[in-house]
Amino acid sequence: MSTSATPRAGRREWIGLVTLALPTVLLSMDLTVLHLAVPMISADLKPSAAQLLWITDIYGFTLAGFLICMGTLGDRIGRRKLLLIGGVAFGMASVLAALSTSAAMLIVTRCLLGIAASTLMPSTLSLIRNMFLDAKQRSVAIGVWMTSFMVGALAGPLVGGALLGSFWWGSVFLLAVPVMVLLLIVGPMVLPEYRNESAGRLDLPSALLSLLAVLSVVYGAKKVASEGFGLLPLGFVLLGLLLGAVFVRRQRVLSQPFLDLNLFRSRSFNTALTAMTLGTLMMMGVNLLVAQHLQLVAGLSPFAAGLWMMPMTVMAIIAVMISTTLVRTVRPAVIIAGGLVIAAVGFLMLTRLDSSSGIGMLVASSVVFAAGLSPAGVLSTDILVGSAPPERAGEASAIQETSTEFGGALGLALLGSVFNAAYHAEIGDRVPSGVPDAAVGDTLGGTLAAVEQYGETTWGDPLIAVARQSFTDAFHVTALVCVAIALVTAAVVAVFLRQAPATGTSPSDDGDETPAPTAHEATVSPENA
């Protein structure tokens, strides 16, 4: 079917896109804006170490767990309705978080914020799928959506730092209130309602299985990232995989499944999902090491480190814009695979870092690999959402968001484990004589803190030097692992995604693709038609 026969979006849809971009900016800001407030929260609420960890992690944890549940719920009750309900819940939870009087209260409110965010993220992306049926326009719209997410991540530390310089820590949460009020006012006027009338009742056992499976795997991955491989983290991962297997088996026998497994019969869908997950894995894992290198090796403040990471985000935004333009005439497989090769070059540049050199190479490397990974993110999202029929857009959007969360958690866990193993191997052979065992921390940050506690010593500066060099050498090992992942992923994309057409051409027949249902139009509520 030619894309020229598909209805094109008008002014109302583009205004609606701007409306959807606002909460997306806010949600991505909420993932990072709290980090700068941690010292003030610690001084005010005096949380324990475990409570502080939950304060920072619980938002992303619950967000990941509820995405599939909320995506399928939106298909059933209406995506605009779920978006507006989530907007009210997010605004109220933000106020409660800002007014928290104890660590326990802040943990609970951050948990509520994550659940509310899980209603907003798949709703925004699935509404874009239904509002922009034309492939060219949808690519542009998803590019705007992806850019808004990056802008939020970029603005989070900067806006948070400005607010914390003048107000109390709770002010970082109150940013959500005016944005959600605007969404509630403008949303009903410019966003049409979509729902799948044939979706059937929500299967609660399936919803519970999907929730527990995702939460178990993400929690286990986070524990691996913080504590290394152990029985408890691996037990949670295995439990999650087992629950996931039970979930899949249940979907195969239900007459009206909670999640349509036919989505995974598309080769393009599976390949795009793989590229997105592995791209996020590399980006999240390496970004953490870049931030640590800037602070612990280069000695920059957190705010200065955030400023030096801005070029990477700006380049990612530019790459998103370029790739959404190129895909009109060039097949996405070529763009994604080419981008991953560029990312591999960026990771290879990281192996030229030296602990005593400036930050120029680090910034240049991060700009190159960010430019290379961005096309995989935006074009894979377009393929994932576009390959699903409109009535299943909520499910496809939830799968896309969940794969991103999985990729991030696995990146921190797997690449973090590779880095830690390499760091321990490097520093173990370099510790100067006379250094107490207690002064050699498991991490560079731990070693720096230990040296500071010991005060003036003859071995302090030599230990810091070898610790920083060990960090840099371990960074080299991790970067080489990313080179391998990027090149293998590029090859997989080039082979298995080659049938996906450019958005400016008509799709060719692909024998490996499962044809979508004939009823592609989702139900539009009469009052919003």
C-alpha cells in the first residue's frame, strides 16, 4: 500500500505533538534532576544509606515495572484518558514528594511518581502512532518526541542546579505542576481519543506476571551493578525470567491475550527491538563511566562535569534530526548500521584516553559515539511503533519503553561488572609498597575517600595516581567490549533489517513479516472525531 494514500496530519496533530512533548521533557528530567538534590535531602531528612539508594532508584524501578501494564490498559480504556489520569496523578505525587517530611515518605511518593510516569510515557508514543499515520510525518514526529526526551535529560541537572541555588530541595519536584496543568487544559482540545474496542477485558493474572517479571529482572540487574554477581541478584534475574516464561505461555492459551505476541513474529520488530536495547545498554553503561572520569580522574565538580557532557547530548539531538531526514530516501538498516559503526569508532577513541591527559579526547569520543547510537534509538522506535497496527500501539509503545529500561539496567550491570573486574585486576598489580589494605577501595571514589581520611602520607599521591590510571585502563577494556557489541549489532541490523524500506518509498513484500490485521484503524471516540 502506498504511503501517498495514507491521511496526513494537520495543524491540530502538530499542536498535539507539542503538547505530548512537554510531559516527555518533564519525565526525562525527573530521572536526573534529583541527583543534585541528594546532599540537601541527606542533610534534611537524614536517610540511611539503603533509604537514600531507594530514593534515587525507586522512580525508574517502578516506571519500568508498570510500563507494559499501562500500555495495554491504555489500549483498552483510551490512551488520552490514561494520559490525563496519569497527568493528575503525577502532579499530585510531585506535590507530595516536595512536601515529604521523612525519608520513608519520599520513597513512597517517588514510587507513586514512577507508577504515574508509566501511564504517561507509552500514552504519548502510542498517541503519536495514531495521530501520524503517514510514514514520513511519523518519523519526524517520533524524532521530535525523542529530541524532547534528550532535552529533558540535558536540562535536568542545569535546571535542578539553578533551583537548588535559590530554593529548598523540594522545588525540583514542583516543576511538574505547571506542565501537568497545561497538559490537562490543552490535551482534551488537541488530542483525539483512541481505544481498541476489541481488546477484551484486562487479564489481571497476566498483568501481575508481567509486573513481577520486569521488576525482578530490573532489580536483579541493579543489584549486580551495585554489588556484583552474587546469589541474590542472579536469583532475582532468574526468577524474573521464569515469570516471563510463564507469562508468555499464558498469552499463548488466552483467547484475548494481555499482550499480543504476534508483534514478535515480525523480523523488523525483533531486530529493531534488539538494536534499541543494545544501543541503550552501551549508552547508559559508558555514560556513567564518562561522568565518573570527568569527576574522579579529571577532578571536575558535578556541575562542571554536566556542562562537559552537554556536547554529547547536543550531538545526539542533531543526529536524531539528520537520521529522520535521511530515512526518507535511505533504508533504515543502512542508517542504523552505519551509525553503529560510527559509534564503534567513538568507543575505539576512548582507548586513547590517558589519566594525565586533558578532557578533549573524552569529550570528542563521547560526541562521536553519541552521534552513532542516536539513529538506532529514533529509527528503531519508529519501526517498533510503525510495525504495530494502530489498535496495538499502546502495547508496542510499552514494549519500546520497557526495552529502553532493560537496556539501561543491563548496561549498568554488565558493563559495570566488566569495568569493575578490569579495575580490580589493574590496581591489584600496581599498589605501591607500604599502602594499608584498607586504603585501597573497591572503586576509585572509595580509594580517594580513604586517602583523604588517612591525611598526609608518603604513599597517598602515588596511590591516587595508580588508581586513576587503573580506572582509565579499565575504561579502555569496557570501551573495547562496546566496540564488539556495536559491530555485531551493526551486522545483525544490516542482515535482518534490510527489507525495511525508506519512509519515502512503498514497502516491499517481505516473506518473513507477519501481515498486520486488516482493520488498522483504531476506534475514535465520536465526540473527538
